[in-house]
Amino acid sequence: MTAISELGEFGLIRHLTENIKSKNDSTTFGIGDDCAVLDYCDRRTLVTSDMLMEGIHFDLVYTPLKHLGYKAAVVNFSDIYAMNGTPRQLIVNIAVSRRFSVENLDDIYSGLLLACERYGVDLVGGDTSASVTGLALSLTCIGDAKAEDVVYRHGAKETDLICVSGNLGAAYLGLQLLEREKKVFEGKNIDETSAQPDFSGHEYLLERFLKPEARKDIVERLRDAGIRPTSMIDISDGLSSELLHICKASQTGCRIYEERLPLDYQTALCAEEFNMNVSTCALNGGEDYELLFTVPLTDHDKIAQIDDVREIGYITKAELGTALIGRGDAEEIPLRAQGWDAAESGK
Amino acid sequence: MTAISELGEFGLIRHLTENIKSKNDSTTFGIGDDCAVLDYCDRRTLVTSDMLMEGIHFDLVYTPLKHLGYKAAVVNFSDIYAMNGTPRQLIVNIAVSRRFSVENLDDIYSGLLLACERYGVDLVGGDTSASVTGLALSLTCIGDAKAEDVVYRHGAKETDLICVSGNLGAAYLGLQLLEREKKVFEGKNIDETSAQPDFSGHEYLLERFLKPEARKDIVERLRDAGIRPTSMIDISDGLSSELLHICKASQTGCRIYEERLPLDYQTALCAEEFNMNVSTCALNGGEDYELLFTVPLTDHDKIAQIDDVREIGYITKAELGTALIGRGDAEEIPLRAQGWDAAESGK
């Protein structure tokens, strides 16, 4: 018997899917990217799906149900944007145990529908059923893109610039703050629990974790500027892990600069408060849902004009490996896919 | 606070979805049928999704994991056929707790892939994650059909013939047999448990429950015979419940004849063994995954030529209500949506 933990998440997915072959002409691209790509016409249909389990992916002690619904939807939209597409339809499956009421489901739906409203997506179906314990959500999002616009993970080329939107590590520290307050709260007597946790100065970090946004704006700005990324992925498991996905799929290496990692001021302060290395938070903290992409070197000037996008390094030959260049060009540190272990972080 | 049980499954779905409006031109039809219909081109894209929770929808005491995978896939394909479409792609999300091994997941996948192979469907993606307790499966199937071929629930017209494929009630009795043997098994001492349950003479019923098939063949035969159903649905919750869906969506009534309900010989024998009314099993037993559809009266002669399809009644004006005509035309019994309570039957 092989324990699932022996394979690890990506090993398990590879193990389960490596012999799957496509049979239909309409299956342009199956397993191995943010979305499956289906050819139904002159436009490609993009499909992505995610499952969220209580106690693994979220903790209802500090996650309002409306936020949970909003985030579950946005995370799926983010996968469609990461293919340079537009999300169009959402299908929502929910299973709940007896401790959940109709009002609880209303809260989840109000979050889902708010996200659909903001991103122009139609909720087109789904399944609602019982569960023995806890809450389970499974969402499927369908989108489209012109065939020539679809951006995969595998298109990065040597000398391409590596770019990232927004800033990194904020959602990870937001989660650390929530976990810390939860522990404090659990340790208190009943009399003391009326005291509300104090998150002042950290609002931005909590919002990044509890109510992330998909970077629709970045995809639109790139299109308006006439930039077509050569590869793209959304950052759900941490920058290192995602960049390694791009390099592996594209058969390249890379160099990124520690000093160019985009950080928010609150992220830096909070990392210090937790005695953490802020670069580690930015490299390995997940759930920021920023976009990581590569563009040809010739697009450097255009990228410089785009708000909220930063060049953090460049693509190399595969033989040069994948590394972070420390501050002051001091040393090269190999990138590791430490990733984002939802099973641990969610505890 | 409103308990979910107060609304019931369909009431809950209506409650959650009644205010949802489509925003995109490509959303031809959203919530309210077996599939969402999306207009991406001259062909319609069909999407359906189902969630299966351990302890609610299946019991691993008597459900081999390979069968579970096979059935989970087939149930989704059945929804695509019920729209007169062809399933093309499948997306599989699985969450498992620590008691499951890689080999367990292999078994599930082998069933999923066997179903995909048999029905010509591509597995194009999905998510595999942890669960605190038990196994959860969420599948999404995508298919297509020519725009003019899509058959909804709402197209039935007065005088249309009501037809059903195969036979009914077999899966329900298969489940009763498995539940009975489970109770016997649980009541025994350890010494006695080496005795295997004896299902001889009931093999067909067990297969109907554990390894159902989607009626791809019926959809093809109807097409070959030039018959386009005016409405269609697959029977997952029981004939009564599904026929009421068609009548409600089509704003019609109906009459069906008890003596025309299609029954297998094993179903009749087993119902007697359980002291159950076999018509009740056929009307309310779920999970047969046969097709229920209506055709214009003028197709009567063509339908008579089609193997394994039976006319069981006709569509009426709405004012005449929905009823079963008892044997010998003795009495009219109003149809009730007793349905198929997976939460109870799965216990």
C-alpha cells in the first residue's frame, strides 16, 4: 500500500493522469494547465474546476460564509484569466451537514453572486446535497478566448522577461494573523471572549486572504497595450512553485531577483512582527492570486508603462537551472517548490 | 433560522437560484434542466455537474471503488444524453481522508476511465485534495449538440406520447438487497462473517444499482429513426418525480398506465420477496438512469419499431392534472413526487 503522502500532490496528479489520452478533436488541451481547452468553434472554451473542503481549505472559525463564496468563485475566475481568457459561466456544487441552515447557504450564495456580478459571470447550474460532516464546495468555471489569444504555461522562451502583478505574501500573512488570533481566542475563558481581536493596521492583509480578487484588470491592460504573454499562470501555491511550473512546462531555467519581489508595506511590517523572512513569505506564501507571466524582451518598454506589474527576472536555458539572486547580487539560491500546503496551513 | 429540511431539495434549489439572471449572450439556458446550454458557435456546449458524498450518496461497505468511479461518470453522461447531446469531456474533483490509499484512488480512476473509454469521453482535468473525513467526488461533464437537436424538459405538448427506455425499479431493489445483506453481516459474530452473501438470482438488480449505464443507444436509435423528442429527462429520482418535472416545465398534465410500466422479471420477483408493491418500486425507485421522453402522437408507429422503448401514457392539458391509471382502468391515482431520498436510502 502506498500512502498518498509519499507521492505528494503533484506526484499524485501525475500518477493518476499520465496515461490519459484525448479522443475527441474538440479536446485541444486536457490535463496539465490551469484550464482544459476545448475547441468548439473559432473561439476556445476554457473550463476549470476546484474543490474546497471544510477543515482543509478553509476554517469557518474566521471565514465568513459570504467571503467563502466570493473567494471560491474568484479563485476559479483567476484560472480563466491565467489562460488570457474571460470567465463566462460558473457551476456550483455544495454539500452541507445538518448544522448548516438555509441562511448559511444564502450567505455563501450571496458571496458567489456578488463575485459573478462583479466579473460578469453567469451562474448556470450545480448541485446542492447533504454531507455527513462539514461543508464541501466544488466549482466549475467556463470561459472563452480567441484561439490565438490562449496563453499556456509552456510558451516561455530564453531571454523572456518574468513579470508579476500586484504584490506577494500578503494573503499568507493574513492567514497567520487569523490563526494567531484563533489560538488566543481558544485559550481564553468564556468571560474574556467578548474581547474582539484587534487587527488594526493589518486590514489589507486580512482582505487579501479572505476576499482576494482575480486580476481581470491586468489581462485587459496587457491586451490594450498589445502585449501577448508567452506564458502565464496565477499564483495560488506561491511564486516559487508557479515559476517552476512555467519553467518545467517550457523546458527552460530562470533567474529572479530578491530585491525586485513586489511587497506591500503591511506585508513587510507583519513579517517582521512574526519574525519571518519577508522574501520567504513572498516566494512561498500562497493564495495571492496574482498573475505570473513572461513576455518577450522586446516588450520591456511596454511593460514599464503598465501600472501594478513588475519585472522580477528573466528566462534562461534549462541547463542554467532555476534560481533566486539574493540582494546585492550576492548569491544564487535554487528555487524550491515549497508551495502552499493547504492541509497544514488550514489547520 | 430555517432548517434546510423545511424547504426540501427542490424548494432549496428554487430558493437559492430564483433571482439569478443571465448576463452573457453565450448563456442560452442556465439553471433548471439537466444541463446548462452555452452558445459558443453553431453547436451548443452542454455542461452538467454532480457531487457525491460518502455516507449520503454511496456506502463503501458494498460499493467497490471502481464501480463508484464508473457510476459517477455514467450518471453525468446520462444528463448529457437526456438533452439529446453527446458527452465529450469530463472533469473530476476528488477529496479523500487519510484512510484512503493511492490504490484506492487508482480504483476510482480505473472506473472513471473505463466509463470514459466506453462512452468516448475525454477526462480533461480536475482537482484532488484532502478531506477531514470520508470521500467526496464532484464531476463536471461537457458535451455538445446541434442547436436544433437540444431537447429540454419544457417541450412536451398535449397528446404527445410518453415513452420510457429499458425497465424501472431494478436499481432500487438492488439497493434494498445490498442493505439487507449489510444488516445481516453487521449482526453476525466475527466467526460467521466468512460466509459470503448470496445474491444468486439477483445479479441483474445489483448490476443495475452498482454499475448503471447511460442510454447512449436510445438517443442514437431515436436519431436514426428520425424521431426528435419534444421533451426528455433521465430517471435518477424515480419516474413519478421526473414526469412531474416534465409536466411542470411544459405546463401540461399527463396520464400513465400502471399496466404499461416496464418491469424486469427479477424486479417483480424481488419486490414480492420484500413484500413491496412493484409498481411503487417502478414509480418511485431511483437511479435507473433510463430515459423518459415525449414524442408527437404521429411518431407512434416509428416508436413501435424501436427496441427497448415503451409508450406508457400521454400528455394532457394542465387542468387534467397528473395521474396514474390503475390496472384494468379501475382508478386514477394522483402522481406524487416521492422521489428518491439519497440521504435516507443511502443509510
